Amino acid sequence: MWIGIAILIVYHLFILYVGWNGWVWLATLFPHQMLPRYIMIIVLVILAYGLFLGFWQNEIGIFKWIGAVWVAIAYFSVLWLPIMNLVLWLLRWSPLSMNTAVVWAGWITIAGLVITVSIGAYNAYSPVVRSYTIEIDKPVNGPSEMNMVMASDMHFGALSNESHARRLVEQVNALNPDLILFPGDIIDDNLKYYTRTAIPDILKGFKAPVYSSLGNHDRFEKGVDLVDVLNKSNLNVLYDESVVLDNGITLVGRRDYSDKPRTELGKLLDEVDHTHPVIVLDHQPYELDAEQKLGTDLVVSGHTHRGQMAPFSLITHRIFENDWGYLRKGQLHSIVSSGFGFWGSPLRIGTRSEIVQIHVKFKNGSAASSTDTVDEVTPASTES
């Protein structure tokens, strides 16, 4: 309770801080007009509390967009306003007029916000293809190489909408995959909203088999069967269960780490044929040691977003052994995606939305010269 009260106090102090900066700038820019300042206060209140309305009335898309705009403004304000305030304080000892300094500081702040949001939106809505080549020292029944494509954290909903879903289908199909893997956070908390969109039908357009696991934002809701909804889009959800492909590969899909109880990995792997490759879809990359010890060959994950907005990647890097990209532990290959979508706001700073292509070579194929990753980034479509 007290923690919640403290958070609310800090949040409202932050709103006052942003409002105070806006008030000072507008008072300097329009010294004899109160209307601009009153409009700023009204807009600030709508944005600041629209964020909470987006969580409360999450089936109303406009509140999600209001919250997304506020998240972008708040993010920029936290990083920028203290610096600008310090610069203005130091300029008090310069010959420059303070009124001129305040006016220019305001315009520079607005320009910086527009540039930051533009770059962040571009990074969020124009994914790249990131490729890795790995070797698994086990045989398969059939071709000795596979072209797998993985995407995580689509967060389909009001922000990551039908256009982004079409983009995913088109770009994944363009890679001609043999197998498609979705390790969680397919939807953005709101299953009923998701079912009212065209996204479930759009996702039927993949031209290769798809298998999925669930993430912490793939939430069950009363009266709607989440797994059934996703399976109707041919996403083949593995919910603490496994399936053996025709070539002998076993796919294991785990419940999310936050979904308690979830079956221990050891129990899921008890009946698995370890003479053939074992691939695990686990949304949060927490249990790499256990997956390595239990004989998993490849685990694909997401969840981290690589922090989504700098400098939060410093935090994810401290929390997760592999918070993004590729890591080798013995026979285990861990690949973590920064995500195809985004959460909170369609903004990525220092990260990029991505689709992951995994070229897998098996034991019964010709040996490659190296087991290192090949990390290639190629621009994907930027169609909105």
C-alpha cells in the first residue's frame, strides 16, 4: 500500500515538473496570454491520466494511443528536461537574456522530442531481419539444413495493429522458411480487442508451419479460450507440451515463467527423444543453465525487448544472461529476439524491431567450418 502511495506521489510530482517547465516557457513566449497555458494544462492532464484509462478501459483503443503519446513525452522529459534546466541555470551568469534563453530552450526541447519520437517510431515500425547460422550435432530425418524464422513480442492490439501484422506475414513469407516459431507475447494483454480486429485472419497467411508458446501478455480472459483463438489462426500453441516433427525434431513449448504453476522442464523432456534435436520455445530467457543441463539444443525467447528504449538495455543485460542475440552454452544455442512489436508506446530508441532467421545445420549434413553466429542485418519493408 505505502509503495503504491509513494509511486503516485512521485508520479504527480513528475507531472508538476513537466507542467512547470511548459508553463514557464509559454509564459515567456506569450507573456500577456493565459489561454496557451490553460490549454497546456488540460492537454497534460488528459495525457497523464489517459495512461491509466488505457489500463482500465483497455478495449477502447484511443486510450492506448493517448497513453502511448504520454509515455513518449515522459521518456523524453526524464532524460532531457533536467539537462535543459541545468543549462538555463548556468546561463544566468552569461550575458544572454534569460527570456531569449528560455524561449530557445523550449523550441529546442520540442524539436528534440519530435526527432526522438520520429526515430523511435521508425525503429518500431520498420523491422530488420537478423540472421544466425548454428550447428546442432544431432541427425534429422530428411534434409540436413533447415531455414527457421522466429519472431516474438508482436503485442498485437491497438498499437501493433493490422498493418504491422500484414508486415509480419509478408516479411516472414519472403524468407521462405521451413518452420516458423513464435515464443510468446503474440497479443497485447487484451484478447477481446484482438479478436475484434482482422489480425486473426491475417495471421492465417503464413506459408510454413507455425508453432507458438505463450508470454506474460498472452492473457486468458473469461469467456474466451486464448489457445483456441490462436490455434484458429494456425499458430499451434504448445502450452507445456511437445510435438515431434516429421524430420524427428521435438518442439517443446513452455508456459510463461510468470504463469504458476508451470511444468518443470525436466518433466517435459522425460519422454523426449534426445537422439534428435530438441528445440524449446520459452518466452522469458531465465533458465538457460537448466536447459543446457537437460540436453536442449536450441531455445528461442523474447520478452526483454532489449530494453526497448535506451538506457533500459543496461537493466535487461544485468537481469538476463542472454538479453538479446546469441549465446552458446555447451550444446545449447540460445537466441533471444528484441521483438517484432513493442509495449507501452510504439517507440524504440537504441533498439530495432526484428525478425530472426536461423539457418540450422544438422549432424547428417556436411560440416561447416565454424559454429559461430553469422549476424547480418538487412532492412525490411517500411510500409505503414
